Amino acid sequence: MNSIDIDVIRTALDWQSRGHRVVMGTVVRTWGSAPRPPGSLMIIRGDGQVAGSVSGGCIEDDLIRRVAAGELALRMPEITTYGQTAEEVRRFGLPCGGSVQVVLEPLSSQSQLRELLVLIEQHQRVERRLDMATGLVRMGAATEGDKLQFDGQSLTTVHGPRLRLLVIGGGQLSRYLASMAVMLDYQVTVCEPRVEYHEGWDAMAGVTLSTQMPDDLVLAMRLDHNSAVVAVTHDPKLDDLALMEALRTPAFYVGALGSKHNNAQRRKRLLDFEVSEAEAAKLHGPVGLNLGALTPPEIAMSIVAEMTALRRGTDLSQALSSWEGSKTVCGGSGLTRAPLKL
């Protein structure tokens, strides 16, 4: 669950505490090109105030009108679908013939949102199961492979923890990389033991500066499947310390700046630190999609693009335009994965 959805839950609890009727909408299925993926959240207050989004603006107005009029989810959860006909697609402005199915849940104390928020803030992965017939909610621990499931009788959603990014080095590129990652909802930590690079980091919202040595910090952070590590100092004394520990973790992305030759040499060095060949092969280096990037912000963009593609399960050996899993874009970018030469 990202911070946008956490904010939606906090807002819902605030509205409930002030006596408002609140309905929560969750995207459960999409067909064609849909604006928001399954799991996206929106809350609608009885007087029409909203937070979050289930379509990026296509169907929100109609949902607000129907909820405020008491037509939907007055007492029990309900299902509503948009884009079932060509007329609906035109009316609601859904892209490329897309359709969206939303479960609307009237919130109450039995919704257990407060308990859910506490567990998320404790960095636990939580499975929340809503019974459509009764509105009752059960919660339990979620495993790494769990994801949203909906069979018409129950809705199971998985929440927390947020994505994390550890950047090794506090130079100019790191600032652009950290800023873009924050926009993509990562909790960002910059590891920089060198005091000459500390200026200004304390003013960057959403970013924590650590002065620990990189290997100690990687161990202390206990990186999981929602974590990424990017080493950008060009100094093996710092980068390699982080990488030799990060490659042993479940982190979904571990990358290092540098040329193809430098990264080949880095992999050889890592083997001397008891990193296995399989672990060394996980290193993404050179980092980034081949966007023709030259400037620090362009390079940062290519790195977060590759991280995003991997997290979404994109096959980077193929042109992105041929990936059939995209639900939000009409056509493709035509980008292919190739080493970024720096």
C-alpha cells in the first residue's frame, strides 16, 4: 500500500470520527486500458467530499452523485461496473474501451480501518478480507505473494509496507534520484558517510540522510521484497560495501552506476567478498533503461524507469511497446532495455 492510500484511510477515519457517512471504493477488476489499477482506493463522504481516486476522474462524479443520493452502498457492500457498453465508454471518457469494476463499502467500526492503519504503520503486511454479504471484515498476516482477490462473495486486499529506496552517495545525481523516487512513493534513505556531501539533505522532504557505513546500514535496514538499492558514488570503498550485503537480501532491485566494463570488474570483486555468482548476477549494472540519458536528471529518470518496470513485472528483454500487461497506456513507448553508458 502506498502513502496515497494510507492518507485515504486516515482521512476516512477522521471523517468517521466527525460523524460523517463514508463509503470506500476499491477497484477490483479492469478490462482494456483502465486509468487506475486494481487495489486503487477512493472514499466518498455523504456530502460529496472525496479523497483518493478509482479512475483518475473518469467516473468519480457519477459515483459521488450516486453515493450522495443513497443509491449505492447504503448499508451493505455493492459492486458497480463502468464501461460495459460503448455508450458508457463515451459518456465517462474511459480510455481505449476500458472498463472498471469497483466494490463500494459503507464504512463503520466493523470495517477495522483503525486496526489496519496501526498494522501498516508497524510495517506489517496485512490481508484484509471483506465479506460482501455481511460487511464483516477479517484481517491476518499476508505473505509476499498475496495480492488482491475478488470472487463476488469476498474481497481480499493486501496492505503495507511502503516501497523503500536506499541510495549510496549524496552527490548531484542522488538528489534527482531521491526526488523522483519520493514522487513514486518510495521512502528514501541516502547513505553518505562523507561530510562534504551533507549540505542540504535535511531540507528534502521524504528523504532521510544516514552517515552510517553502507554495509552496516544495509544490515540495519533489513531490506525486503519492497526494497531497492542504487549505488552511485563511483567509489568501490563505498559502493561495494553496500552491494555485497544488498545482493544477499530479497531486495527487488540492486543497481550500480558505471560502464559495462566497470560493472564487470565490480562483479569479480564481489565474488572475493563471498558473494555467490548467482547473487552477483542479480546486480543491475550499468543501471537504467537506454533512454539516451546524458544529464543527471535524465539518468535518474532512466533508473527509476527500470525499477518501475521490474516491480511491475515487465519483460525488459522485449520492447516495452509489446508488453501486453499495460492497462493504462494506449500504444507503447518503443523503449528497449540496453546498458546505459556512463
